[in-house]
Amino acid sequence: MQPQVVVVGSFVQDLTWKCAAFPHAGETVVGTFFTGPGGKGSNQAVAAGRAGASTLFIGAVGRDAFAADAKKFYRAEGIAARFIEKPPHATGTAAILVNASGQNEIIVALGANAALRPADVPVAALRSALVVVTQHENDLRSVAAVLSAARRAGAVTIHNPAPMRADFDPALLRHVDILIPNESEFAALINLRAARGAKKLSAARVAMLPAATLHALCRSLGVTHVLITLGAKGVFVSRPDGPTLIPSHRVNVVDTTGAGDAFCGGFAAGLVKFNGDLLAAARFGNAVAALSVTKFGTAPSMPTEKEIARFLKR
């Protein structure tokens, strides 16, 4: 089956420590350790694939044990993957701290992900896709080239501007149909366009803005659809004809790491499942994200299609 969703992005090996409270500078705390597959792109591909969409992940890895684990994981999942080996580079890694309330702090080393080039992405895969998804854990020039090629191929382009980076060029947004930032990424995007000397928008203030004001800021980005993930407050959807707030689900939070990726992948699968219905896809992605935080880890926490269906029935 030709992939309906193509995710071009990062694979990293997650190295996760769970502790009661985050250590302060110079402090050592005792915790527990867990390792598994991660990376924003890979997490999103797993979320889309488990949610029922025929999915292809395209990413770069080194020639090491973590790369072998990545390939083994995708074979076990039954999700198609094209791993481009970049021998001079190590497979990406992420150091993740998770505290008792499920909040996280992360450092990511991109490794081979930063060496992914446009030529590594087969144009045929983009032509067959209904939806193409990208993020910021690859070389951003390559990301822009992939989005441009996907747009020319007729796919719906989804971009998750995470993590926000100093080398981000706002011109990339001209290739994007649907933009999915969180509060901090949205604030950073708005501040990039703000006049010199203007008061900066803080991430904390984003969710407090009146709907009309937030919608106007979304419209200023020049992207047709903007979906801001607001954590426990839900998802703010800005369409040309107006805004909609989709409330979050009440769940028992275990680990919020990867929740944004769960939403992006679930949303992409929802666009396919609901024939392009943006709000139905956003509600579906919202459920996928809610379920993901009830489990520990990133890719392993992504819910299956059956789990999502049971959750939505409740």
C-alpha cells in the first residue's frame, strides 16, 4: 500500500531518567533509567501509523547500535521506514528528565539527523502521499526543500516548528498548509515578526489571550491553518473563517514527553481518516495526545487505533 502519511524527520534514541524532582545546578539526585526509540519525526510517524494511517518514516541514522535498534523497532511495528545511513555521524540521542508530576526537561543531540539532505527523500514517496509532515530536528534548508517538493506534488504539508531554533527562516512558512506550534514556539514565531522595540509575547501569555486576539496573531503568520497545542487547555484552531478551541481530555498524567508529537501524528492520521476535515482531525489528534501522556516514554506511549476508538467512545 502506498503511504498516505509521509513523515520526514528525526530519529533519536531516548535516554530517560525519572526522578522525584529536577536537580538544581551542582545537585545530584537518584532516579530510574529507561531507553527507547524517540525523535520528533519518528514519534509522529509511530503515532500516525498506530492510529491507522499507512505511514512512511524517512530519517537519517549513524552506523551504530542505536541505528540497528531503530530498524528493529520499525520492523516490529509494521511501519514502513527509510533510514539513510550517515557513517561519519552518530545516531541522534536525547537526554530526558521526567519529574514526579510528568513534566520534562530535554537535551537533544541531532547527530545524523542534521545531515539529512533533500536528495535522501525520494520524490516518488512525496507524490504518493496525501499528507507530508516535518519538524525542526533536521537541517532546516532540507526541511524547506522537502516541504516545497511536497507542496508541488499536491500533498497537504504539515509543519511542527519544534524545537524552535536561532537559524529558523520564516520564509519556510510559505510552503506550509498547516502549522502546529505549542505556546513557546508560537510566541517565538510571533516575536520574529514583531517590530523592533515592540513588547515580546511570552509563552505563558499565549493561552491567556482573547480568542479574537490569538486568531489575529495566527492570521499574521500567513499560513492557512494554525493549530496551537496548549497542553492541559486543549488545542486552539485558527482557520480563515474563524477560531475554535478544542478542550483537552482529563486523564491521569504519567509523562508528558512526546505529547506534542502524539498530537501531530494523530492529527495527520485524522486528516486521512476524516477526508481532510480539519476539526475532526484535530479532535482525533487531541485524543491521541491525551492517551500518550497516560504512559511512560515517547514512541512506546503512542496509542493504537483500537485504544483511540475505545477512548473516544467513553
